[in-house]
Amino acid sequence: MPYQCGLDAAVDVIDGKWKVLILWALHERPRRFGATRRELPGISEKVLAQQLREMEADLIVHREVYEDTAVPRVEYSLTELGRELHDALGPLGAWGNRRIRMLQELEESSLAG
């Protein structure tokens, strides 16, 4: 797919409501599917599975299957590219936090006045 610029290519990978939140959930350590779902209230199993597959295809998430246990388990983790994307989104998250504080201050001042 041809992209117009680097932002276009980046947004293509994180498009949608859940992918940025999945990045956030996986940034500290690998997680199993159920643990990832618990980190993201409101996401359905179907959507989480679909998003993880897409992120794996985009080389953002690594899926590791451990079959040496009685019940095979699967863990998801960020790839190096995924960690770089998470770090790149840091300034955007900081901007969002400033916006949240600003909106809270506006709401408080309108309630007081």
C-alpha cells in the first residue's frame, strides 16, 4: 500500500480504538490473552483476537506458543518495532494528559462560576 508520508504509515498500524491500548497493555511485559483482555475492559474476545492478529501481521506484536506445558499457553509481547512505536506515542500521550487536565479545569471553573 503506498503511503503519502510516515504519519500515514504509522496511523495505518494503530488505526482503530483498541490497538494503541493493546500497545499500552503489552509495553511492560508479555501477557497471555486473558490478562491482556482484563487490562482492557470493554474489548470483546473476538475483537482482541482480531486486533492481535493484525498487529502480528504488522510486525508490532509477537505471539509465542508454549507447548511444553500440560495446557499449551500463548503469550503476546511487543516486537522491537512495537516498542519503538510505543515510545513514539509517548509525546502524544503526554499531550493527551495535558488536554485532560485542561478540560477538567474548564469543567471545574464552569461549575464554580
